[in-house]
Amino acid sequence: MKLISLIILSLATPLMTCSESEAVMAPLKTMKVAKPFKYKNLMIFPLTMRTMNNTDYITLDKAMKSNWLKIREIDDGEVNSVELRNTGEKTVFIMTGEMLSGAKQDRMLREDVLVPPKSGWLRVPVYCVEHGRWVSVSTDFKAAKEVAPSQLRQRARITEDQSEVWEAIASSQDRLGVASGTSTIQANYEDERIKKELDEYALHLAKVPRLTKNTVGVVVATGSRIICVDIFANNNLLMEFWSKLLRSYAMDALLETEATATEKDVEGLLQELLSARYTSIGTPGMGDLYMLQTDSGKGNALLDKGTIVHLDFFIDDLQDEDAEWRLDMRRDQRLNE
């Protein structure tokens, strides 16, 4: 039965073709790791690449500011789906982890999505990042100012489980001492004490993407672990997201110890990505979306016309994370029932 199940699964989720695989492998093979930038407990290794996809994608923030993008609840609301439409003339790129505020509850994008010009309504998968609210406060969503913290993106990517996302938010707020009546992750960024600390990280590490015009991504580390890998189509796109991403990385560093990763560690991780297993998972928008897996982690790669738009990767170190805290939380829940 297990063999039959694996065969069915392999038919339902086709692997990447050789040409598509090469579209990801080629830039990774030429990618170089620059000397890291460090501030307090956060270490960032810039990644440079010789050839890039120089398409001018429009970001969520710019599309919303131009009133090109409309995002709303589906009918009376679905926790894990919203729908959106692009009325503009250019393709809009929305990155996984970008947050939407308003409507019935705050959400974050589950996957990268490319929204074509003059699109119809597209159903897009999301995660709820505000467990305690299901009341409409606006007709449409607005673009939040922040990207979900990288640890939350990691939990969502590795587990693909809404309940794990809620647990990760509760855990982060417990450890950071953040109070939120509706358990929204945005409360972490709105806390004045945390804001001040994040501003310091932003001030000291703002220059990372300006290293060279060939800087297209980063590997981020704090404490004894690598948080994530983020690689973009080109330097301009990395620059567009840097302010949001940097604050999300810094959020994870607040409760960590001094980063100990080395250039050799990062080079080893990039080598591991060259042997990743890629599986097509489909996308509601343009391009092709693939899940990539290695023995140590999981990520996604969005391709447009055979070139990378965005690739992320997260180490799977969640097995024992917060295990004691989750046990205490569930015990409290049982006592309260």
C-alpha cells in the first residue's frame, strides 16, 4: 500500500523537467558568498550572481499605492484563501510571508505569486496570522508594512499547517512579552520597545543590498543556526524588499545569541541546494512554482519564463523547538475546557 501511495503521489506532483531544473541550478552554480555583515546577534551573508532576470516586477506595496491591486475576502470569508485582481498594466509580484491587514482577520501569503496584468479574480492561498478576530473591519485588505518574521515563514513552509502558524505566533509573543488581544503577529512589530530595537538593526544593515549591483540574495544566521535563504531575480527586486525583510530577520535575532555561522557553512548549504528534489506544486498566477527539499530543509522556487523570480529555503530544525512550551499550552487548554 505504501508503494502504491508513493506512485500516486509522484503522478500527482510532477518533478521539474531538466530545462526547468537547469533554470534554478545555473544561477546557483555561479553564486558567490560575500563577506558577512554583522550587527548584534544577526549575521547576513550577501549572495552575488553574474547574470540576472532583469524584469521590472511591481511589488505589492507599489501596486496597492497605485490602486492597481484589489484584495478581498471570498464570499463570507475563508480562513486560508483570499482573492485578488490586478487592474494595472504590469505584472505584480507578491512574496510569500507578505502580510495583509483588515477585512475579517490579518493574513500572510502562503506562496509567492505573480499576478498578470489586467487579471481576473484569482484565488490565492494564505495563512491566518490573527487567531482572535473574525469580524470585518474593512471591505478590502491593505498591504501591511511588514513581512512575517522569518521564524514564522519557516514554520509555515516546513509544516504547511495553520495550527502551527498560530502556535508560532503565540510562542513568539510569549517570549517577547508582547500582548495582543487578537493574537495578531503585527503586534510584535507595533510594540514600541521592539520597534526601537528593530530600527537599530535596520540602521546598521541597510547597506547590504548595495554591496554590488550583482547582489541578488542573502543567507541569514543568528545564534547557532541559519534562519533562511532568500534569492531574488535581480538586485532591484532585493532592494524593494530589503527594508521589510531586514526587520523580519532582526525579529528572530532579538532572542538569540551571537551568530556563529561561517562562509564555509553557507557555501555548504548552497551546494546542498544543487542536489535538492524539485516538485511542481502549481500557482494561481503566472509562471511555475516548485517545492524544493533536501535532507535538511525545504523551500520554494518561483520561475517566470524559465528564470528565478524568488527562491526561499528554510532549515528544518523544528522537531524540538518550543516542545515544552506547546505541552504547557495544551495542558492549560485542557484545564480550561
